[in-house]
Amino acid sequence: MSIELISNQQVELSGTCKVEDLVLHSLSPKYRSLNIIVSLIVGFVIVVIILLLAIQPLVSMPQKYLDYYYIAVMGITFLTLWSVLYSYFADRKKKYAIREFDVHFQSGLLFFSTVSQPIMRIQHIEIERGPIERSAGLATLQVYSAGGANHAFEIPGLVYEKAIELRQFILNHKDVSQNG
């Protein structure tokens, strides 16, 4: 029986590859446009519903609700404009990078976040496409980490063909890195 000594030596970080030095790829410009259009449509529909409730002749609305009608419309308008502005600026900041051994996704407007996932730790990958994404030719690549029930992160706003290409690269490279 041999006794194995455990070592935990300090590592010098100079000369290592930094995440800040990654060449990041932007998402499809359609993604930002789609988010802005969806925000505008949802806001418009909510304002129209509030308007119809206020002027519909079937049921008399109590005056106390009609007093808050303008506040509700202004609040919904403000939230819609906030959502549009947020999508306009924040979606520009969402970027991704794929390297030999890891996948990275960067996002954030005020608070930046960079998620890095080693390819060897990827359990599986899914390409998700809702009806709106399908109509725009976009997809979301969901990356699931080994040992996690939920996806580790997702890369939204990819052109569908690029999502398939990235998924296939990761799957092919995962096999090579585990066998090598």
C-alpha cells in the first residue's frame, strides 16, 4: 500500500490565456430586432386591452378603476419603452466564443457576466426554436453541464445553420477530447 501525497502548488497566471482576450462573435442582428418587435407588440396589446376595458359598453366600470386608467397606460408605455431600450443596448453586448476545449457566453448591460464551460463537462446540447425564432431563422443553443439538472447557459439569437454547426463541433470535439 502506497501513500500518495497531495499537492496544491500555487500557479502563476502570467502567460495564461485570458477570457478577456477571446475573439467574441456577435449574435444575429435579427435577434435584437425580434426582441424589440415582440416588446412593442406585447406593450401595444396590453394598452389596447386596457383601453377596451375602459370604453367597452357591456359592463360599467367603477370610477375608481377609471381614475387609474391613465396611470396604467403610462406605466405600460414606460415598461415597454424600457424593454425596447434594454433590448437595443443589452442584446448588442451578448457574444459567444468557441475554443478547442471550452465554450463562452458573455452578456450584461450594467453587470457583465461571462460563463465558461469546458467541453469535456458538457452533458448534452439542445437547439431550441420557438415559433417566433423559426419564422426569423434563429435558434437558441442550450448547453447542459454534467451533474446539473438545468442548462448551464444558452446562446440565443444564433442563425439556425450556425447553431447546428456549433452543436456538431462541440459533439465532435467532445469525443476527441475524451479519447485523446
